[in-house]
Amino acid sequence: MLQKTNNIQNTLQHRLSVQISLNGLSFLVTNPENEETVFFLKKILDHSTTPEELLMDIESVMFTNDILNAHFSEVSIIYSTPVYSLVPASLFDETKASEYLKFNSKILANDYMAHDVLENLDIVIVYVPFMNINNFFFEKYGAFNYYHSTTVLLKTIIEEEKFSLPKMYLHFQKNSFDCIVLKNGELQLCNSYTYKTPEDFIYYTLFCMEQLNLNPENLPVIFCGEIEREDDNYKIAYTYIRNIEFAKTSNSKIKINSEDNRHRHFILQNTI
């Protein structure tokens, strides 16, 4: 946990971003005037949990950190969940949002469907936010913004991409990773995979390359999220992939950690 101040009065001008997944929570408070990180806390959950249990964890964090119990100039919630689908904007029909998810994901009849629009890509991302958590944040802070993590990931990558050659981005979370492939500034692949072992991870990665006729000997692969050079996932990837680097974004001044591992909180830092 990083905390530079507990002065609640100062939070009137600060912004809050919260990243929510079924196995962890992250809270980031920043000062928009200088993009300084005022407060950061990450809570890892040992096992996958339910939205109801997640809300209890959120309330626990709020109870023990006074800085989060104040008014903010802006609040953003990011849902890092596996239940989402990308739909071409020209084919999207908001009244049929559940149709885009039900064939690949288990959804309930009373699930609320939300969607984000990526105008530059003409893509709509359909997903299921946790409405109990949305209701909690609305009662706590009033109006706020919420997105799916894939929206933030794609938007950030597209803004950074300046090359026509193919490139693969891999974003790691606990027991899952997102795989994104761009070519000529266009999206070729965006999918998420769950895995248990490094062998699972590299199998899915090499399979994606094979299906898109990409060569692991020369394809640039960018890592971000929960991965370091010492990790088994990195080591097995380096056995098969020659061109690996960690993500760095020029559009974010937010620094949660040192410059060497800014990639670890890639989505949260680029939500602001």
C-alpha cells in the first residue's frame, strides 16, 4: 500500500479509480493537477469470489482507509471480468445485448448488460457489471463512470500503436491473460484465456500466433499486468518468443511503482 496523505479535505480535487476482479481489488487516488499518486492499495483475494463477497471486501477496505470516505472530483470503476464480447458497431443492437454473451458465457436472466463504445475501432464491448457494487458506489459517491478493463486496454494500446507490422500484447492477471493482436492499426484478435500452468499459457499464446500466421521468432510481444522477468510465465515465453518487452505508455504520467515495473498496473494507470 502507498499512501502519501490522509487529509480528507484534499480529496475534494482528487480522482479515484477502482479496478475490480473476482480475485483482487485495486484502489488508486490521484491529484489531477500534477498526476501525483496520493494513495494506492491492492488487495489480492486467495480464491475466486462472488459479487456479494467482493462487496464485503470493498466495504472492508473503505472502513479501514479514511481517504476513501470522502468526495472526489471523479470516480471510475473498471471491471476486469471474463464475461465480455466484442461486437462490430454496425451490428450492435442494444436491445439484444444478452445475445452477444449467452453463447460463450453463463449469464443469468436478471443480469444487467452494459456496453462501452470504442469509436476509433468501431467496436462495442458488451459485458456484465456487478450491479450490487455499482449501487454501492453510487450511494457512496454519486455519479461515476464505469468501464470494462478490455475497453481501457484497447483504447490505450491503439493510441500508442504507430506501426503497421503485427504486434501482440499480453495482459496478465491471476490465472488468466488477455491476448490482443494488432496489424496495420487494426484489431486482429482480442480474447481472454484462463490457465493453471505456464505450459497452458504458452500453448494458448503459440496457438494464437499459429492461427494468425505470426512468427514467434520475429513478432514483437508486449507484456503488461502481473508478470516479471523472474516469473515462470516469462521464462517459458522467452524459450519460444524472441522479441519480448514490457509495456510503457507515454500518455500516462501516473506512477504507482518505479519506472521499471509500471507495466504491472497498466489498466489502472491508464484509466484516468
